[in-house]
Amino acid sequence: FNMDYKEYIKDCMESEPPKNSVEEAYKVFPAFMKQDTEEGKKENYNAIHDSFKELDQIFYKEHQEVLLPKAGLYLMSLVDTMSVMSQEIFEHYKYFETLYKKALKKVLAFYQEETSLFPTNLNHPADSNNPVDITGTFMIAYAVLKGCRMKAILSEKYLDMGKAMYQAAEKIIGKEAMDTLDAPLEMKLAYEEYKKAVDK
């Protein structure tokens, strides 16, 4: 990335509509954090921290109703950013972990054990006007399973839930989809985490 983080973030905030969205965060912030950590400078941790702080406020303000795939992308952005940062920078790591747990708690409040699937609008039951979101379910499964593997959340409490989400979504889309080029990226990512959890 040949750009200044602070300039990039300033541009995100000031553009109309703001580019500092969960979609943008998922695309860039884990990569930014990885680069910073690998180079050993960690000089831009503050800028990324501030951007997620702003994003957190935007996420909760704009979406009084919890919607997929935005909620899934937000969780993935956080867990992927945490996974590539140095835990030595304890204050920053704990901050991201707090954001992740807060968002996860909000999403899992709508978890239905009978189906293990999530509709597009989590505030309302799944029906013909609010269909089950398979991609969104894979996203949440990924975020839960990876969070367990990273010990950001308790496996005893969440691991079976994450596995159940993956299995339920896979059942609908078909296991054979994994062997095709058409398999959704979210399914592939969730499958990798699911496999690690099962093989443990």
C-alpha cells in the first residue's frame, strides 16, 4: 500500500457518502494491520484504532436493526484485524477484542438454536419477506469459529454454536459446492475454520 494511512482514513471519513464502511473496512484494514505488524513499525495502529472507533459508532447509529451481510462483514473485519496484529500492543488488542465481543453479542442475541441460520434482518423472524441469509450465516460462523481459535471468546460457550451455523448453511447450499469454482468465498473461509475446529 503506497498511501498514508491517516490521509486515507481522512479521505474515507470526508467522502460523501463516507467510505468508512464495513465493506471498506473488511477490504483494507486487516491488510493494513498485517503490513504494519510485519514491518515491525506499528506506527499506524493508532490510525486504524481511531478508524474502527468511528466505524463502530457509524455501525450502531445507522443500523438500529441488525442487517446481514453488514453485521457479518463487521465481525469478519474485526476478527481478521485482530488475527494479524501484535498482542504485545495490549491496549490496542484488547480494544479490538472489546468491539468484536460487543458486536458478536448483539448478533448472537438473534441466534435460533432450532435452525442455526440467520435471516437478512436479524430483528425479525425469517419468512418470505425476510429470507435466510446463507452468506451472512457463513460470515458469522467464520467470525465465531476464528474467535474461538484465537481464544478471543470461550470455546466451551461458542464453538458448538459456530459449528452448527456452518453445518446448517452447508446443508442448504450443498457440501459438493465446496468442490466447485462457484462456492461463495464466505463458505470457503468458514469451511477452513470449521475444519480446524473439527480436526482439533
